[in-house]
Amino acid sequence: MSRFSTVLIVIMAGCGPGALNENIEFLLTVFWPQTGVCGYVNASLDPVSICWEQ
């Protein structure tokens, strides 16, 4: 198994797949603001903080 796969499994086990998905969507809205998602920053800070608290 590659190092990337191992790291991804560990992150998903710690954060859960839902939080990982929210983090990816949050990064997309940060780097590409023209996605049209409004108010997403506030909603995305919750799973980000939950993931990093663990």
C-alpha cells in the first residue's frame, strides 16, 4: 500500500468520510470562489475544527 493510501485511510478513520468530504469542498471554495456557494465558509469551519481537534 502506498504512503498516500495509508495517510488517506488514517485521516478518514479519524475524521470520518463526511468530514473529509466537507474539508475537500471547503478547500474548493477557498481556491475557486466562483463556485457560487454562498456562506459556505462558516458552515465549513465546523468540520475542519472537529477534524483538527481529534
